[in-house]
Amino acid sequence: MAEVTSLQGPVELYRGQLTLRIPLGAGGDKFVHCTRGIGEVDGEYPNIVIRAWLAEKLGVCHGSLVSVDNRDGKFNITLVADEDRLA
């Protein structure tokens, strides 16, 4: 069974698209295999574009904090609850 890697970071507006950019040195290398077909490596960053329909479904926008993991060999994205918005 493969080890699960989980990271948190912001959704960025990169080249005009909502994108997750995960530095290879910060664990992004653990996601390269499960992001084939949905992302591309740009220098030191695997970039995963979040399509409009998916952003709407997940409730994410530019600046949203998300958690990503590679559980079950898939690339999983979850919105991290914003304590300030919940108050």
C-alpha cells in the first residue's frame, strides 16, 4: 500500500486560470504520478488547473485554502474550512 501524502495550500490565479502549484521540494513530487492527464510540471511546480465546473462544485476561488492528498492513487482536493467565514 502506497504512503499517503497530504498538503495544504492556496488556489492561485496562474496564467489566467485557477491553479494549484505544488513545489516539488515541498512534496509535489509525490503527486506527479496521480496528476498525469490533469496537470503538467512547469519547472519546480506541478500545476493542476481547476476547471470552472470543479471550482464551483468544490466551492473554491482564487485564494481559497485547500488540502490535497494522493489517497487511493488519485489526486483529491478538499476545501479547508475558513474559521473566519464560519463565525
